[in-house]
Amino acid sequence: MKQKCVAIAAALALLAPALASAEVKVGILATLSGPSADVGRDQYDGFLLAVEQGGGKLGGQPVRLIKEDDQARPDVGLAGVRRLLELERVDVVAGLTFANVLVALLGKIGATDVPFIGSVAGPSTTAGSQCKANLFITSWQSDAPAEAMGKYLTDRKVGRVAVAAPNFLGAKDKVAGFKRYYRGELVEELYTPMNQLDFSSELVQLSAGRPDGIFSFYPGGQGVTFVRQYRQAGLHDKVPLFSVQTVEGTTLGALGEAAIGSIVAETWTPDAGNPASRQFVAAFEKRFGRTPSSYAAFSYDSARLLGAAITGTGGDVSNRKALTAAIKSATFASVRGAFQFNRNNYPVQNYHVYKVVAGADGKPRFATLARDVLVNHGDAYAGQCAQKAG
């Protein structure tokens, strides 16, 4: 009997390293085609960079990434997440680009213990009444950047503003956030189809009321088209453009001179001065040959967060609830500096306002206009989260 126990113990000792080095499967569900494909591409590349920097590992464990393109369509996203959970049996799902897709996935998220770590979409419902213990968002709740812009314009007494955004939940959340903090007059509020790429008639309508500024949110390729047409219509010289996630890393290169003069609100841009951010920007530009967007930065943070959580579990991700708890409490070097989750698994963070200017090389870059417009800012919906998520 004693010899048998010794043999079992020896076998378990040999088995433990094999278990600890088991491959971690991460499904990346993102919008990888269509007008906003650049957003999903940056999400994937940001996550990939962190894995590559770890020698193909996170938290010391080998990682395999499995891509699914949701095409910004809820039905396609739902089919994709089913494949990831039921066929691929992933340990974690990351990405999550559009709010309408994320909301469609809530039933599947709530029915599994697999953790989801989103790096763009942050719809109000998932931050409040439909928060999930296994859903984490590393970007922001959708309202928050727009709240910062609303406060900035109110502080500077910009009295009359027109608003334009695509017609989907995430965009309406941003407009709601803007209105929550803006105390001036809204002279126009327009919502356009998600795939629209001709804004000529909308620009005429937006400028007809002679606003003191126009506030917009158009992600990816829509943002490029909107800003170009804004300048072509001569509005840049007449009406300032204030935006969130319209002029950013994925669009700056394509926009070139057309972006100069735009004013944006965000929690991070490539000019952030902390060491983790500088390292990330340099590595991303070297690896992919372009400037990273905040989407890439938030996804990079997602991977770093997951790596810290895997370390916290001792490398064993088979216990999903333990992994979820480790994600909630993990500490890592964020590109934004200090990072913490609110009770609803959304970040508490600072927001700033930037202006796009011409750099010394003539290329557009972000220059800080106002730091800490909102400080240690939690979203407006955390109190509606019935339980402390995670």
C-alpha cells in the first residue's frame, strides 16, 4: 500500500507541470469586415502583440487565438460565440466590438462560466441592470468619453451644438452621455444608418442651425468618410468638430490633413507619457507599421489583464469561476497607468480632451488640450448592477 501511494504521488507530481502548461484557448470575437473592420483589426493586433511579447504565452501559459468575425451583426456574432464556446471550447472570449452584438450575446454569457473580456463595446445595459459576473470591459462604458466632451464644452461655454451619430445602441449611449454633461442647447440630433458613407445632406442639415460646434461619433471607416466630407464641405473653417472615437489611431493615417483641428475626448491616446504606454506604442508601430488606436491599447490591456489573472490561478484556467475572480482582482501595468474595475466590471479612470495638430513631420498627432476633465470617473449605471459583478 505504501509503495502504491508513493507511485500515485509520483505520478501526480509528473502530471502537475503538464496541467500547468496546458494551452489556453482565447476566442477573439470582433468586427473584422465592413466599414468598421479597422476597429476589429486593432483589437486583434493589440491582443496578439501582448501574446507575442510573452513568447506566445500569457501568464507563462501557451496561448492559441481563434478569430471569429461578427460582421457587426448580432445574428452572426451569436453564431460565432456558439462556435467558440461549444465547438472550440475556449477558455476565454475577448474582443466584442459593437454594442448591438454584445447585447445579443448576453444570454449566452449569462449561461456560461467562461469569462468574456471586451475591449470596445460598453452598452449601458451591460454596465447596469444586465451586468454579468463573467463580463469585463477594459475600454469604457459607452457614455463616458462623451460625458467628458459634454463637460469640456460646458466648461468653455460652447452654447449651441448639433449632434450626429450612427443609429445603434452604442452611439445612442454616447449621445446620452454627452447630453448628461452638456448644459448648452442642442440645435440638431441626427442618427444615420450604420453603413452610410455619404453624409452630404446631413452636413447641410447639421450646419443649417448655425451651431457653435458639431459633436459626432463615427467609428472606423465611417469616421474617415465623415471627417473628410466635413472638411470638403468647408465646415472645418467655420464650425469646430468635437468627437469621440471618430478621429483616433485607426483613422488618423487615412485622414491626414483632414483630421487637423478636430477635438476629441478619450481616456488614452498614443501621446500618453507613462512607461507602459510608451513601450506599447513603440512595439505596436514596429510590429504593424501604424499608430495604435485606443481600441488596440484597450485590447493590449485585456491580454495583459488576462496574463496577470492566469498567473494568479497558478496557470490552471480549468476552474472558470476561479479565473473570473482572478481577472476581477488582477493587477497589471496598464497603458493608462493605474487601472481598477468598478462594481460592474467596468473601469474607473480619468478622461482627457485632445486636439489634432500637425507634428514636426507634418503628420497629424494628438496634443493635450485639457487633462483630467473627469477624474476617477465611474459610469452612470454601476449602481443598477444588482450584485457586485465578479
